[in-house]
Amino acid sequence: MSGVIVLLLTTVHKSFLLPSEAVGMYEDLRKMAEKSFVTAIDEDIPFKVETDASEVALKATLSQDGKTVTFFSCSLHGSELNHAAT
């Protein structure tokens, strides 16, 4: 059965063209997103890193001028749960 699915996935590869208006809107959106990410960080302003740890998770926030630039969090699993949260 899995061989049939692989065959279907590899042989039913059809491409389709997007209307030029949709391609233009995608490009505009991509450029705006790219610009917003690039301008979100000003290397002349100091960064602030805040971290927090609990018995089951870690989190960190990178901010600049009181605004969050990025955020990270993860749950601890297995042997990671054996370490102290200090």
C-alpha cells in the first residue's frame, strides 16, 4: 500500500500558475515582512535579555527599548527535568 502512495505522490506532480495579481501581492507582502524584520532591531540601542526557568520549562525574551524582539520557550523532558532551575 505504501508503495502505491509513494508512486501517486511522485507521479501526480502538477504545477499551476498563479494569477499575476496574486504573485504581485505575494511579492509586496514578502517585501513588507522582510523590511519589518530588518527594521525591528536597531544595533545602536542596547538589548535586554530576560530569562525564566521553572521545574518543567525555560523561557527567554530579547527586547529592545521596551519592545520584544524575539521570544523563546521550551518544555523540559526526560533527564532535563533532573537539573535544578537556578
